[in-house]
Amino acid sequence: MESRIERLCVEKGLKMTGQRRTIARVLSEATDHPDVEELYRRATTLDARISIATVYRTVRLLEEKGILERRDFGGGRARYEPTEHGRHDHLIDIDTGRVVEFTDDAHVAALEAIARELGFELVSHRLELFGRRRRAAGERRPGAEARRAAPRAATRGTPR
């Protein structure tokens, strides 16, 4: 069965090799905005012959053709999602890198009102919120235990 991204590739006139089909399928099934290295890991479970270079080239081509969008959610790595993914915004957990997609008509209405007040018609928007999940009393952040247990360098009283 042809994936959504495969269909878009064919519509845009791209030659669909077996490896491109595999990468397109992995991208179509992704729900978590993977980076290239994660795409590579997932694709190689389906076809061990796929190289990281093939994944990079394919992602770049799909981005150039408007099939994928590059997202920068911090953390020093580009992540990707299909362009035709529906209207939504993102909340990024700064501790884990997890991306939560959401829609909220009230904030869209507020953005439209702001645009109107400034003499514009809103045609598109992109909202990325960065936050930290609230913790219950006594609950630790991810990695806090490792940070606490890490030895500290001596700053005073070090023998010469």
C-alpha cells in the first residue's frame, strides 16, 4: 500500500526507488518529528542496505519539493514532519525534547485579531512553545539523579 508521502512524491514527479519508498513509509508512520539519524535507524530495520547518506539526500530532496518541513525545536538537530500535516502547533519539553502537537481555536482567533488590528489578514502562523512539564512534589526531573550522583571536581584543598 502506498504511503501518504509516497503519493506526494509521485504527484511531484519524483522517481521512487525502493529505498525512497522505505524512507517515505517511515516518515508517513512517524508521529514524533524524527531527525535524520532517527529516520535512518527506523529505515534500516526495514532495509539494512539504506545508508545514512541516502537518508540525508532523500530528506533534502523531500524538503526541496515541499513534501517535508524542517523544524528546529532546539537541541542542535533538525527534525522533520510532513508539510500536509494539518493545522497544528507545537509544545516542546525542554528536558526531554518531546514534541506535543496541539490545536487551539482560541489562540488562532487571538492571532487573527492581532493581525486584523495591525491591518493584515492572517494567512498562516507557526507557534512553538517551549516548556517544562510540571512535577508533583518530590518528583525529580529526568537526569536529575545522574547529575546529583556525578562526582564534582575539587575546588579547594587539592594536594599539590
